[in-house]
Amino acid sequence: MTTHRALKDWIGKVAELTQPDDIYWCNGSVEEYDAMAEKLEAEGGFSRLNPETHPNCWLHRSDPTDVARVEHLTFVCTSKQEDAGPNNNWMTPGKARAKMESLYKGCMKGRTLYVIPYCMGPIDSPLSRCGVEVTDSTYVVCNMKLMTRMGKQALQRIEREGSFIKGLHSVGDLNPDRRFIMHFPEDLEIQSFGSGYGGNALLGKKCHALRIASYQARSEGWLAEHMLILGVESPEGKIHYIAGAFPSACGKTNLAMLIPPQIYKGWKIWTIGDDICWMRVGEDGRMWAINPESGFFGVAPGTAANTNPNALAMLDHDAIFTNVAVTEDNQPWWEGLDDRVPATDWKGNPYNPENGPAAHPNSRFTVHMSQCPSYSDKAEAPAGVPISAIVFGGRRERLVPLVMESHSWRHGVLMGASMASETTAANIDEVGVVRRDPMAMKPFCGYNFGDYWKHWMSFDGVSDKLPEIFHVNWFRKDANGKFMWPGFGENMRVLDWIIKRCEGKVGSLDTPIGNLPLPGDLNLEGITVPAATMEALLEVDTAAWREEISEIGKYLDSFGARTPESIKAEQKRVSEALTRA
């Protein structure tokens, strides 16, 4: 229970509406987690994996209709539709609450109502924010234990500060026609019904840490972003921290856990986070960041020894696997892992390649971030870490160079706002469609993109120590459809150039779209990338970019009067530079 009157009253109202058989307040202990996992095992929600190869690891199979975020059923419910913007589905708060109340009525009969107090970010950090998720899903409880600072300490902070984000979740009957995720940013509240999938049910993640937090950040003067945070340490011990925004399945986790190639002997990459970043300008004028999460909810397919050995190394104990396949000896398996043939697919059926992939393309692992070999204890630093550079990067087969630096903060905001990427299995849209995904926040911004860009622009000039802004593209392909850049660990070479630019150690080629590496400044020692390929990777196709910048202008204009004049002026500046080129 709690001494917090508003929290106690809210739980009482939720219980009266949902009518659970029991109410349980989570304390966040290891013993509680183990008991919850065993309860799920007894109920059939968890299966224990091979205890010799994967001790304390569990397999969860979700309903086949409940395997990804449901963007078309996710709503931002503001009083005025224009405040939600065309980037969000909108519903009036009154209509949304009435719809959800009808769904919640009696939905927890025969179930336990779990109260999960949690803190997004280090418990003692002034950058952190707390929430309470109410759920009838034991699976959610187990995942929230790994993904957030959950339990007694979080509740104590809530009782001290008085404020918290309200999150109400029920799996309901998992009927896709009765599935909604509602956000009420004006009330700092989330309501989710009908899904057990992570992004829809772990309300501390995308719902709180991005949609609600982005709205909260605007009013409080900070940034809540869909970004990784990594540290690059030189052999001399100097560390630069980089935040990077990449849409799902564009290499975020791989980059966050990168292992430098042999040529970078003595260099280290430190992982602070792989998905979400909260940033605020500090008293010293630098931008400081925390990772509000404490765990990884990563995509399993494609994670392997040759792509992300650090991720693979943390998955052999104390992890939850969702919708992966299983080998004959009961080990988790997914496409890209190795050449073994699984015995059972993600639905629990005998594996038959004619039925599709063995693991669902959006199958996941949940694990505490301290298990990552590249984990940095700076992830628990109350002050956060100082950011030297912000990197935007989508998945583009053509046009966008391997790396480019913005001319200014304003130009960097334009770079982020105009970023485009191909859709992935992490959402239920058609896979492979190129769409604008500003700052990788298209599914996650809790208010009008025009206002969001204005908020980003408001940082221009507040300090001369703001991070430098860059754009990267690991995914350029040649005429034969093959990737031109080796990627993965070799991306360290691009990070190296970015850091040298931040330190003023190398020059650049000034082009209308940004500053590019000069010949010889990108370290290519130890890899074979033909000169012609490197030239193509850094090419600026002026004619194609004229078309691109025109399309960017149309996209910005689609947000009407909310689009700030500053970003339109920046688009015009780049357009005129391309015309002169």
C-alpha cells in the first residue's frame, strides 16, 4: 500500500471499475520476480528454457494476433486535434475515456490487479520521472522488473515528490477489434487495452518514456528522444558520449553495443542505452542525458556473433524471450543466429520452413542492461552523461551519404526532421515502404510535429556547447543490390570521424547538404572498400537532392501553420544552395 492519497484513491477507482479478485503491490525484489516467473510457468505463460545453457531464462509465446505495436490503434487524446497533429491518430479525451471505460468494466474478474510503481531513469536523478502501471498481466510485471527501476524505491520517490504518470493496462480478451492504446498527455495518463505486446503493454517504455515524456519535456524545457546513448573511449581515457536516433531495425542496438575493429586497439565502446534518451542543457551549457530504461527489449532476429556479439553474450542467463523458436535441446533460436535447425517455431508448432520464419520477425529478448559486456555504470549516474554529438540515421538504399555533418543546430534539426527510413516488422504496416520518420519519432511523438520541431529549434543559441549534429546511412546499396559499406563494427570508423570533427582535428568538404569527410580523413585501414565505392558512398547527387529537398519542403508544409518559420527558412537555404551548385 501507500501513504500517497491520490495514488491510493486512483487504485481504488481502477479496482472498482475492473473488479479484480485481488490487488498486489509490487516491491521489485528478485524473490518477487522469481515467484512471478514460476506463476507464469504454472499457468502456461512461460516455458523454462535449457537450464544448463540458459539458466533462469524463459520463453513466452504471445497470441499470434498480438506481436507488434499497433500504430493505427494508438491515439493521442488532446482537447484540440491540432495539438496532436497529423502525425498522430486523435480522439477527444471524452470519447476515448468513455470507450476505454466500457472495455475496462469488469475486465479483471478472476485476475489479480498488479500495482507497479516504477522510475524511468536513475532513482536519484533529477532528470528521472516516475510512473505507476496497473496491469493484470504477470508477463508485464516480469518485463517491467527488467526494464525499469521498479518497486519500493520508486514508490518512495513518488511519495516524496507527489507526482506520477498514471498507466492502466489490461490484456482484456486479446481481441484485435477491442485493442486500443490511448494517451492523455494533458493529464499525463496512459490507458491500454487488448494487447500483451511490449510496446503496447509495458507502459513505461514507448507510452511513457516517449509519447507522454515528449509532451512533458516540451513544457519543462528538455528533450525525450528515441535515441541510443554510447560512450567512445580513446586509448588515452577520454570519453565522448553520442546520442543516436535510428528507426527500429536500423542498427540501433548493434551500434550501441559496437565492438571496435582490430585497427582500433585500445579503444572502447560503452553502452548507456540502446533505445531512449532524455536530455537537458546543464548549468555548464552542455547537453546531459540519461537512459530512462534499465533494460533492453531488443529484436532477436539478426542478433548473432558476427553482428552484435555483446548482445548475444548477455542472453545466456536471466532473460525473457518472446516469440522466438526453440531447438531440440530447448535453447532459444532465431533467424541469423547460427546454422542449427529449430525444432519448434514461435507458435509452438513443429518447424516447417514452408510455414514461414521459425522466429517471428519481431521476436524479442528482455534483459537487464547490466548484463551487457559493454555496459557502463554511468547509466546510473544521477547527472547523466554529457553529449558531444547527436547522430540521425535512417535506412536509405540511395541518395543519402555515409556520413555528413550539419552546418548549424538549425540545419541539424532540418536533417532530423527530414529523415526517412523503410518500415520494418516492428510495426504492422507494409514492410519496406520509405516514409518520413523525423528524429525516428514518427510513432512516438506525443504532440504535433510542427510544435516538436519548434521545441527543437528553441535550443538554438542557448549555449555554444550544444552537441554537433550528424546524419549517417549504413544502408547504401550498389546496382546489384549489395550493401556498399561493411557496417557493424566498422561503423567505428565513422564514429571516429565524428569525434575528430567535434574536437576540431579534421576539416571537411562543405556541400549544400552538409559537411562531408575529406579524402583520407575517414580511416579505411584494414578494410577493402574500393575507391569508387567510397566515392559513391560520399557522393552528393545534386539533381536528386534538389528533388529531395523539394519533397522535404512539401512534407514540412503538410503540418500547416504549426511548422516553425525557422525550419522552413533552413529548408529554403539548402534548396537555394542546391540550385546554385
